[in-house]
Amino acid sequence: MKQRQAVTKKKALAYKNANRADKTRILDELVDLTGFHRATPAPRYVKP
């Protein structure tokens, strides 16, 4: 769980300053790395 949190926090910081295309890529990577559903990270986990 700690690894998921670390990855999520790192991606959240990148997501905050990304353009739309990069946000899509970041969410796709987050889903692949953590196993979260695609809709889950955006509202709940991608806020730094």
C-alpha cells in the first residue's frame, strides 16, 4: 500500500501541471501501475 501511495503522489504532482494529453497518459500509467480502475484515480487520488 505504501508503494501505491508513493506512486500516486508522484503522479499527482505531474498531473497537476500537465496538459490534457499528458493527463491522459499519466492516468493510463497510474491505472497500469496501481491496478485502480480508470475512473477512480481522477477524482479521488490525483489530487496532491
